[in-house]
Amino acid sequence: MRISIIGTGYVGLGTGVGFASKRNHVICMDIDKERIEKVKGGKSPIYEPGLQDMLEKTLDKGNFEATTDMDYAVKNSDISFICVPTPSNKA
């Protein structure tokens, strides 16, 4: 399956790499260019046990890519997951 993940934080990157490790093709998208460049270079911008190794493996296999281009990510996927921070209500 072709999957796009919008957001590459703890939820988005972990989810994307997990789907990619199960032989899906995943495109992770984020507006943070520095974060995307790190991910493209095989460096996880967050710490989650095992994530770094899985990211490297999925990149090497070609199952995972990262972009700042929302149109590209969505148009080249069968399903999209939105994994962006949700602001809390003011008390």
C-alpha cells in the first residue's frame, strides 16, 4: 500500500517507519525543512527505541521517503494519516 504521513514528530515518524518496515511504501511530509533533511539523511530527529535502525533500513530498502511537498505526498498515496500536534484548549 502507498501511505502518506503528514507530520514527522513522535507519532508521525514512528508510524511511518513502522508501516514502511511492513513493506508499505511511505512518504512522510513535514513543513520543517531541517527535520526532513535529517530524515532523508537517515538521522531520526527524535529518540524512540529502535527507530533510528528501522529508519535506516526502510530508507535503504526504498520503502520510505521524506518531503516538504504536501501535494506530492498525498497524490502519491492511497491513504493519508494526519499526525500533527493538536493545540489544547485554553482553560
